[in-house]
Amino acid sequence: HTPVGLDPEYLKASGGDDLAQTFEIGMLVKGVHLFHSGGFFSTAHTTEDVDKTLAATRAVAGQMKDEGMFRY
């Protein structure tokens, strides 16, 4: 299923830079699969799903920051 208003070919081609790939792999390790363009939430997701995703995002982004992956 493709989200309304988004071109499937764009979604397939996105997410190719090193930071995005590192983040996506880190999220997978934490048990969260992001769709190519950063992930999507819907009414099918529970509060627990959202909480798990937010916790994983904080952990992965924090680790990337600690490892000097961000220039700012």
C-alpha cells in the first residue's frame, strides 16, 4: 500500500545517503522498521508502537551523535 500523494518510485529511491542508512540500520537493530522515506504512522499503530519508535529514535540518534556522525 502506498500512502496517498506519494509516488512509489520516489519512495523506492529515497534514503540512500550514509547517515540515513546508518540510522535505518540502527532502528532495525532496535526492532523498528522504517519505510524508505522515514517511516509512517497510522491509526493501526498503538501507543506502545509509538513509544517504542520514539525510544529507538532517541537511542539511535544519541549513539550517532556520541560517535560524531553529525557535523553540528
